[in-house]
Amino acid sequence: MAATDHAPTRSAPTVEPLWIERVPAGWWVLALVLLFMPVVANNFWLFQVMGWTFILGMIGLSLMFLAGYGGMVSLLQMTVAGVAGYMVAILGSSGVATISLGLSWWIVLPVAYLVSALFATVAGALSVRTEGIYTIMITLAVAAAFFYFTRQNYSIFNGYSGFNLVLPPALFGVAWRDPVPFYYLTLGAAALSYAAVTYLSRAPFGLALQGVRDNPRRMAALGFGVTSHRVAAHALASVFAATGGILLVWQNSQIAPGTIGIPAAIDILVVAVVGGLRRPLGPFIGAFIYVLLNVFSSDFLGFFGFSAERFKLIIGLGFLAVVLFSPDGVLGLWDRWRARAAARQAARNGGAA
């Protein structure tokens, strides 16, 4: 029987989709909406609502990075943002000319980031050796100590009054505190922060940090430095918090001890938890909800004859509802709704078959 030769069969080469093809269509719609929002939105929405949303979202993103990927719930992120904001006011120009040094912005901004990173690293080194409620209490204690230090120190922090007239530099001839430029400035900073956290979550450091979160003993047995990874996470998270703190000072054109008080630290926790601590998008969703409630709940309460100061009650009730019904935040509700919709669709297809 003659042997027959068969040509080897080759499978069709798989073509890896481009990154632009892997981005869901919904993200492109969101990007277009945000880019062209100044065309339809007024200055109040651009500056106060959306600008504040992006700022709080970045500070909440730093908490999400620590809690979601590192398992470390920190109440120190607003304080880290305040350190950067105070450095901008002290080293740059402000209405308190007797304290502010009036240095150039290209010196002020790097030093602000450096000091906030150093502060976060030292505070992180104190807190990462504990777990659970003890980590929360240590970070809360450091936040409270810094708040009272700024409030009682007049030679450096100008005490209770703080600093006013802290304005962004007029780079490229643009008044960055005007609503439209400030909107795009905060939008760009938020987009870069989101992209950075997304990249870090898939980078070797981010994967190691998640391993430390899930099983620190096993990671230590494999040769990873558990403490060093946690401290480095605090240093990296300070970049996002410092960016939000600098923009917050420019938005309000002032900073005072009340900016970094305990209520402000709790607000960042609420923002991160309400949006969701598992994905970088969560803090921005939580920030948007918080800003809407903060800005418009006073009108809602006034309509029913309640004091406008009770808007915190609505925020607290919303926080409790989210924690009780969706520990994963609003994004968790969205995931469960999609899962149920997919299950119903699968049931329909099975029934039709």
C-alpha cells in the first residue's frame, strides 16, 4: 500500500485586536459627552459640579487604590491632598503675603508633590503594620493631628484663617480658573489619574499588591516585601490625592483647616464606598452623586421647609442604603442588574430553543 503524503494543515493566524477595538462603545460615548459638555452646559455645571466631581473623584481614587487593590482603608487621603494644597499656598502666591514665598510654579508644584508623597510615605509606614480597624484609627489619628496642627500654627499655616487668593498660574496665556479651561484641566487630570490606576492594576507592582491584599503570608513566603509594597502603595496613591488637592485649592482659591477636617476625610470615604471600591471608575461615580446631593439637596430640603444645613442627612441615608443593599457600591448594583438581564435573556433563548 503506497504511502501518501499529507501537507501539514495550518490554522489561520489569530489577529490581536488593537487597543482602540478593545475599548467598549460606551466609553467612547462617555468620552464624547465629556469633551463636548462645554457646548451645552453652563458655567456653574462646568466649574462647580463637574470640576468638583473630578477633584473629589481623584482624591477618592487614591483611597480606592489603597483599599481596593491593597486592602488598606485609609482616612488620610484628604489630609494628603491638603498637604499639597498648603504647599502651593505657602510656596506660591496668595493673599497672605507675609507667609507665602511667591516662588515660581515650576518649583512649587514639584515640591508640593514631593512633600505630600513624603508625608504619605511616613504615615503609611506607621499604619501598614496594622490591619482592619486599627489601620483606620491610625490614619484618622494622623489626620486629626494635622488638622489641629494647621489650626493652631500661625507662622506657617496661618492658623484658623488659612490662605486666600491662591490662584493657578496663567500658563500659555490661559486663565485656568475660568469655567471652561478649569473644566478641561480637571477632566484631563482625572483621565490621566484613571489611566494610571488602570495601568498600575495590571502592572507587576499592582498584581503583587493585590496578592499582598489576598494572602500576605504566601506573598512573603514567595519573597515579596509585604510592608514595602504597602508603603509604596501609599506613596503612589499620594500622587492622585495631591493632584486633587492642588486643583481643589485653585477651584476655591483658598485653603483652611476646615478643608482637611475630619468631616472632609469621612466625605472621601463616602465617595469611594458609594461608587465602589473595586474599580477605578467607582470614586468618580460616587463623587458625582455626592456633588449633586451637596449642591441641590439644600433646594430640595428648602422646598419642604427643612433647614439647608441638613443636606448631610440625605447623604448619610444614601450611604447607609448603598452599604446595606450593595456593599460593592453603585457599580455593584450595575453588575447585578446586568447579570440578571443576561440570565433572563439566556432563559428566553433556552425556552425558544
